[in-house]
Amino acid sequence: MSENQIEEKQKSETEGIADCTLEEVFERLEQVIVDMEEEASLEKSFQMYHQGMELLKTCNEKIDRVEKRIQILDEEGRTHDF
């Protein structure tokens, strides 16, 4: 498989992850890890590593967005950013 084919395959496998829930992205990341443990090919392992890093990046972005929306309710009932 050529380098361009690998890149195209990675793009197709990570497309739409931004629309997934955090739980769905974690499930996909977990599957990549399982696949990497079973795969012997260096080329395929590199491809899955890249896919896993993209999924991890998406997880971090989603978590950051949630953390920014968390607010603390004080004793008087007013909200404050976390």
C-alpha cells in the first residue's frame, strides 16, 4: 500500500469523529488499541497509531469543551466558572 493510500484510509476512518459522542470516540479508540495488539504488520500498526492519535486528540478537545462549560454554584446560588 502506498503512502497516499494509507493517508486516504486514515482520513476515511477518522471522518465524522467530531460528530461522535465522547463515549463513541473512546470506544473507537479502544478498538484501535485492540487491533494494534493483534496486528503484526509495521505499516498497519503505524496506520492504526496515527488513527489512535487523531481519536485521542478529538477526546481531548471534547473534554476541554465540557470543562469550559462547568460552573460552580456558590452558597448564595450564584454561578461561577470552574
